[in-house]
Amino acid sequence: MARSRSHTRRRPRSNPRGVLTVRGGGFGFVQAAEGAFFVPASKMGGAFDGDLVEVAPLPPTGGKGGAKQPHQGGSRPADQPAARVVRVLDRAHDTILGRYEVAEPFGVVVPEDPRIPYDIFTMRADRPDIEDGSIVRVRITTFPSRNTAATGVVEEVVGRAGDEELGVDLIVARHKLETTFSEGALAEARAAVLDEEGALAEGYRDLRGRFTFTIDPADARDFDDALSLERVSTGGTAIGGDGVQSLKQSSLRCGTRLVDAVAPDRSKGEEVSAGVRFVDGRGARAARWRLGVHIADVSHYVPWNSSIDLDARRRATSVYLVDRVIPMLPEELSGDLCSLRPGEARRAMTADLYLDDEARLVGYELYPALIESNARLTYDEAQHMLSACQPTGNADAVETLADLSGPAVLNDSLAARLAALSRIAKRRAAAREAAGGLDFDTTEAKVRLDGEGHPVAIDLRRKTDATSLVEEAMILANETVARHLRDAKFPALFRVHDKPSADSLAALVPVFQEFAWFKDIDQNRLVAGDPHVLGSVLEASAGRPEGELVSTLVLRSMKRAVYRPVCDPHFGLASEAYTHFTSPIRRYPDLVVHRMLKAQLRRRPERFDQEVAALPWIAEHSSSMERVAEKAARESQELKIVEYMERAVGQAFPAVVSGVTTYGVYVRLENTAEGLVPLRHLGREYFSFDPVLHRLTGQDTGTVYRLGQRLPVVLTAADPRAGRLDFRPAREER
């Protein structure tokens, strides 16, 4: 019998896929699993910057035997294959910001982003009221192709081209950030009242006599956390009570015992509340300190499904831009009734944390309270006070305070509390590091603006003892609340940070092998994600020229922390249970945690099941909006940094190579400004790009440019509209 012919379906050819990055010249690059591809401007196929695309390699050109090709515009390495966009798999943009130009019968929108070279056509008859030259947001209804132009519908008029501060407004519009509250939310906020007597009748504890204080950035507008600290005697009796008057009577002198300064009047002792949960087998006798973390009780004013709640839920977070704050809650709450301002009674959720002499948590109590902050400190003021409190040989002693002045300094007891809190924070941080917690050496840049919104300076914010003492107190409170809700098997939102992938960590090894200190690092344990080894990498590189870069690379290899309705570990903090409890004015998940905690401590409120059912969606939405807010904030800072650097065009700067690409190297200045040194400025030769080692190598001279390398540069151009800085090596001749 004749055998029938076998019909087998050919396996379809798989084209490379990746995200398209477009440069100002109109060409782009796609980083795919198969490698990097250069996409000429004529081969974009209607794709926009940021789109997920499928590309097909183009046949090589340039002569027989694969002769070297000149790179286009000095931006394409000789050994990089070219490709064309076959199709767009996922669009990064559904709306575009641009300048509206009247061209009857059309209104043509020219994108503000120079990386999007396609005009969008709208019908003039649909919006005849829009003036020529207006900046608008247009929703794309048809994306461009080889045969059709892009079309769309104007959704919003943002402003006029050339308007002052339009740059930040464009960022707000691009990210679709809500800037107005609903009438219902505003009405509810205006109607909110403190009602101190009502709070006490509801069961709030009266802590208005306890000495509390806030520490925040100088430009903070809302204060959602306050601290208190008292010494506790062996056996669980608090020394000194909560009386502010007794604290004002203290006087800190050279050699004075810190315990005496924090709690000078032993005659006013009080028993620790019977509600304290002791987590240590030693019980109350191990307690030496009572650290109070007092958080604004936003949930009292924002019940589930109220108008304020619906607005806050959509926003999910406040957005801190370079020149403004877009709050999650109306100003009547965020800047007034919920803000823990000095001298004003406020509702709070209090976490009393009992610590032993080694700053280990041995007990805690969680409850609603009325508090009244006694002082507001900036981080700089707190750091000044800490610097003046130099410890002597006695661990419980503080030297004479030198030149402490200013309205924020109420008395020596405040300085004593700061000194004690700082010592507690250092022990907490050391214990967390020993458990595998990671401490990244990063610098935050904040642009200082004048009254008209023009940049006048770039301030660098680094971790200090003052910021650390607040951070450690908040971390401990968050951990305690998370464990409490987890152990009670109660629904909540948790902050989860998954372990980094082995692939992302393995990619660090070739880069770090360039540094001599890496020979002492166990590479296998590093790739396996051993937090102690990662900590060793950060410690070994600290203080070196590459230290901040190494910290940044390790941080980039980490997965993002997210919100989940299940309690999984937090890798970066080496915490088995973590949540966000300490910032309900500016983060919606914290507000949810407050509601859940109250529901666990008291009877469940009405509609409780509705909120529990919504937890998965709230977690996902809050994680997404957090990323949007961070991106918008970063873009606004970068915009003003570029504006600030405009005056420095032509000047030379020390810099470090912070990124290596196929089209050049990125450099970072000491003030955190970052920009590109295009390939054409690196030398008159072909450069080979090594994506594993993150370096470019000149094929003729062997010149190497790699991550972490010091590279003096000259600023050649600053374009705030494109958010772009261009540099050349300082040694290059003009």
C-alpha cells in the first residue's frame, strides 16, 4: 500500500520582540532576548516610543563579507544588526500631549514629545473653540501605518504653548493625575470636626499630656506621624509619667544620665496598661523603653464608600511634584484636621512599642488616642540637636548641649529623647542588617525653586541619624501591626517584597568582577539571593568611587515591593510580615490597614465584607498608582534639573558612567543630573557593545567605557522640553 504523504505544519518563524526606545533623531532601539536591534527612522512602522513591538532583522549592507557599516548619525555600533518593526504588540500610549494647529478642516496635534514623530489629525468641527497653539491632550482612535495617518479626539485643553510652568502641567496631564476633588468629597471634608469629647466617649485614650513631637522635611505640609519616648522601670512601671510639666523641669548637663533627662520625676510612675501584649517570654520585666508611634486617624474622617473615600481610592496616593503636591485627601483633612500640628489636639492611632535595653521588641499595644504634639522639628533641626548630644564614655550619658536655639527647641528633654531614639534606631538597624536587611546608599535630589518656579539650586538629601531614627520607628510600627493582623488571621493589605530572580543577580557578576573587592564575595550565594552576601557587596563598595553605582545596580536588580492581601515576606527589610500603617494621609493602603486594625480591635463595622472583597483590586490598583506617582515625581524633578543646568552649557563636570548603551554612555554628575554622551563623541572609531559587561570597546584603540568609570565631561546641550542633557568627554577637542 502506498504511504500517504505526511503533511506537517511548519513551525512559524519567531521574530524578536522587545520595547522600542526612540531617540530624538527619530531612530530607535529594541532590546530583545536575541540581543539589541537598531531601527532606522524609516522602519518604525507606526510604532511609538515605549511600545512593545515585533521586529524583523534587515539584511546586512555595506559590501561583501559583512564589511563594517558606518553608524547612522554616530549612534549605531558597527556590529549591531538593523531591523524593521513588523507590528506593534502593545501600545504604551493611548493619549498624547501636543500643540494644536488649525489646518481646516483639521485640527492637527503635533506631539510635544520629540520621540513621537507622528502628527495626530482631529476634526476641527468637533472642537472649534480650541485656539491655534493650544496645548491639548488627544486620545488616539487610529494609530499610524504606512497607508494611514494617526487620528484622534481632543479630550482636554491643558494650556497655551509658552505658558510659565507648563512643563510640570504637561507631566500632570500626561499621567492623568486628578487635580480636583468631587463636590461630595469637598462637602464632607468641610463638614468634618475633631470632637474631642466624642472621641473620649468612643473609647479613645487621652494622651494629650504625653510629650510627643514630629520630625519631617522642612517643606512638609502634612504631619501624619509623631513620636514619644519614656523610660520604663524593671517590673513594668513607667518612670516619669506623661506629664509635660515634669519634662520641662529637667535640665540636661554634661554627664547627666540620659534616663534622668528622659524621665526626671520618678514619683509619677504609672503601671503599664493591662492591654499590653508581650511577645517575649521575659514579659514586662524585660521592658526598658516605651516608644510611642502616633499616626493620624484618617479612617475616622474617611469611612468606606464615602465621597472622600471614592476620590482617595482612585488616586491611591499623594503625588509630590517638584513645585506642588497633589494630595490624596482634600486640604481640610490633609493639611489641617488630620495633620498632627503642634499645640492642637488630634485623633490618632497609637502603637506603644515596649523595648528592652538592646532595642528588641518585647511587648506592644495598639489603640486609638487623642494626642497633642508639643514640637515640630525639621530633619536638619533634629540632626543639629543630635550632633550637639555627643555621648561620653557612659552609655547613658549625654554631654552639654551646645548652642541650641530656635522655636523648635522646647527643652533639654527633647534633645535627650532624640539621643535615646537615635541609639535605639542604630541598634534596630544593626539587628535588621544581621537578619539580612539591605541598606542602600542612595542620594535623593530635590530642586529648590524661587517664588516664580525657577530652579535656583539642587539640594542633595542623604540618610542622617535624624532620618534614620524616624525610619526605624516607622519600620518597627509597620512590622508590629502586620504581625498583629497576621496572627489574628484578619484580612488586611500587606507590603510584600519578593526575592530577586537568579537571572537579575547573575547579570551583576560580570560587572562587579571589574572591581578588586569582589574577589572576596561568594558568587554562588550572591546569585542565589543570599541577603547577607548582597549586604557584603554594598558594604565592600561603600565609600568607593563606584559605591553609589553598585548600590543603584543592586537596587535595580530587586523586584518592586507591592501591596497584596496576603502576608508574604519583605525581602529588603528581612521581615516576615510588613505593612504600611504610618502614612494614611498620603497612601490609601495605610488607610485600609487602619480600618482593618480598628475592625479587629473593635466590632466589625457595616459594609466590612465589601471592603474585604475589594482588597485584591485595591492592592493591585495602589501598586500601579504608586508607580505612576513615582514616575511623575521623578520627571518633574528631572525637568527642573535640566532647566537648572541650562545655565551651565559649556562647563566641565566630574562624572561617573551610569549606563552603557549601543548609542553611547550615560553619565551622572555629582548633583545627580544625568545625560548622554553620544557615540559620535567617544571617538572616530567603531565601538563594540558588550551587554553583559555593560561596556563599549573601541575596535581600533581598545578604549573602554564601562559602568562606574570616572569620565570628566562638558555639557553641550540642555533641552527641558525633551528632558535631555547632552555631554561630550572633557578631553575632546572642540
